[in-house]
Amino acid sequence: MKDPNHYADLYNAYDETPRKISVLDSTLREGEQHPGVSFTNKQRIQIAWMLDYFGVDQIEISPVVSPDHKDATKTIIKQGLRADIVSHGRALTEDIDISLACDAKWVAAYLGISDVHLKDKLRITKEQALERAVNTVSYAKEHGLKIRFTVEDGSRADPEFLISVCKAISEAGVDRISLPDTVGIMRPVGMYNFVKNVRSIIDTPLDVHVHNDIGFALANAFSACEAGVDQIHTTIDGIGERTGIPSLAEVAVALTYLYKSPNDFRLDMLADLSRLIEQYTTIKPYDSKPIVGTSAYKHKAGTHLAAILKNPAAYEPIPPRIVGNHRTIVFGELAGKTGAGYLMSLLGIKQDNETAKKVAAGLKNLRMGDVLDIPLEDRLERKIINDEKRSK
Ligand code: HCA
Ligand code: CU
């Protein structure tokens, strides 16, 4: 039999030589902007170490939001992690100074460039914004820094102005430009067009930072990659302002399995990274959250159980152990004969067709919905399959 994903892979039409797409994780900056999230410095350092070990390329933190964050930024920079530590602030020389005081090598500066941000938030003209952007970039470059510039609310900015800002900061030596969909208003083709517009005129490497207000963040991030972006912003579990941004788990798994982008992520840390955030924030990811949710590998309907017990690939895109999650099966009203038979074998009861049927009917008649969740590990799976083969 071919790999169960074989034909799906053909539709997905991978590039023959997939590009490397990097990941910037902003759990410590965007993530802390999620309502109810506030890490201690010890937690921030722990998160940075784990993200680095996981294999993200850049880790973002903002030293300008509080003296505590400044200390955390300094300490994290001192750790000498493999990932770049990107020190995030406003497009102001005073914020660059704070990053310099933390001994940052990489900084990020953001400035709203849409009409609503210019007129109502910042109360500055386009000319003033352009000048501020160029000044910030020049200042950072004069101080030997690498700088990413974020054209905040770029997806809602006048395209002509967007291009003139991107051109001016590129001439000033900016190292990367972040193209954000700050309010999550884009659909995937719109995101593609937005990025392509910039990409066709500007050579500077591009990041994508997309919000999930309508649920399109992950799709939009990948659409941006198809249009030429080479770094995606994530947070653990996707936490961030309002509904957040793409989750690290979904981005890393999609990059690895759906885009075949070369990387050395330790995907088996993903479930633990999610648990870590749950522990530090008390925000419990909803059970059906892709990859890391407790239901992501839980199988329930009778026909599903019967198939899963023979070959889990029947109802799983990738095995749970790859991402550090666990497969469980639910016994209850929906379990069916095969599920009931499996439950009996676990309990050491000799099973035959008739009694398995009776147990299944009994579970149905209990009318208690889900009665029992049981882990189904690979070892057990193999045993079941072998027993079955032997009994044939
Ligand atoms: C913010 C805005 C931002 C910046 C993104 C970036 C956005 O909260 O500062 O720096 O790439 O969504 O536009 O998060
Ligand atoms: Cu954001």
C-alpha cells in the first residue's frame, strides 16, 4: 500500500526544492499582550530556552514595556542562545536606546502607517511618518544593529504610501521588513496580493505577522510565504492581542509536513510547550486545538475505533508521538462492537463476537455519553494487530 497521504501530497504539489521558511516566536512580546498573561522573569527565561531548544530562528521580546521586561531582555540576551533575540519597540530612537542598553544585536521597530493609525492614533502626517521610519532605521544602523521594521496595519495602508515607506527604509539599510495584517482583515488571496506588491518592488527579506480575528491567520501566513515572505511570526498556542496570531505548533507542523520546508525543529516538544504556557498562564487551550489539544488525537465513533485499532493512519494525518501528544480512544454510547471487544481484551476478558456485541449494546443503553477514555499507545496497537492476524 502507498503512504496513506500519497495522493493528498500530489494535490498539495510540493516544490521540488522547498524554500527554508524561518520562524520568529513572539510569545514573550505578542503573547504577553494576551489578556491575563504576565510571565515572571524566571518564566520568560525558561520559555526562551525552550523555544531555542525547539529550534525557532528568532525570539522576540519587548524591553520597553516595563523595567522587569528590560531585565528579562538583558538576561535572555546574555544566555548566548542559538536563536537571535529580537528586541521590539516603537519607531523611536529612545526605544532603540533601551534595546542598546540591553546589549541587543537585533531590534524591531513598529510604526502604524494606515490612515487610521496616522490620523487618529499617532496624529502625524505621512511625511512625518516617513521621516520617523527612516530616522529610526538610520539610527539603528549607525549603532551597528540589525533592524526589522514593521509597517504596522500595513494591509490597510494606502499601497502607494506602503511602497514609499518600504523603499525609503530599504535605502536606509533595514535588514528585514515585517508585513502585518494587524487587525486580521485579509483573506488568503488578499494577503498574497499585499505581499506580492511589496515583493515585486523591494528585495529586503520579509516577515509576515498576521492576526486571527476572523480565523484566517494560519492560512494568511502561508499565503504570504507563497508570495515571497521567508519568516512567519508565531506564539505558543497562538496567544496575542485579542484572538492572537498563528500558533507555533500549527506553523511548525505545516512547514515540516505540508510545505517540506527544511528545518530542525524538535516537534515532539510541541505538546509540552503548550502545557508550559497553560501552567504559566492558567489559560487552557480548547480541547480541539490542532496538534496540542487533548482531543487532537482522541477517537470516538465506532467506525473510527474499529479503523484506528487496525491502522491509526485511517483517521490521523500524522502520528501523535511526532508532536508529543497522545492517542486516546473513547468508550461510550458510540463505541461499537470492535471498541467494546478491545475494552474487554484490556480488562482481561476473553472476547468473542457475541459478547462484544452485548457489551457495545450495554454501553449504548447506559446512555451516559462518554464513559471512559483510554490511551492507545503504539505498543498496544501493534499487539491488537498481531492478535488479529494470529486469530485469522
Ligand atoms: C503591536 C503591533 C503588531 C506588530 C507586529 C510586528 C501588529 O502590537 O505592536 O512587529 O511585526 O500586529 O501589527 O503586533
Ligand atoms: Cu500583532
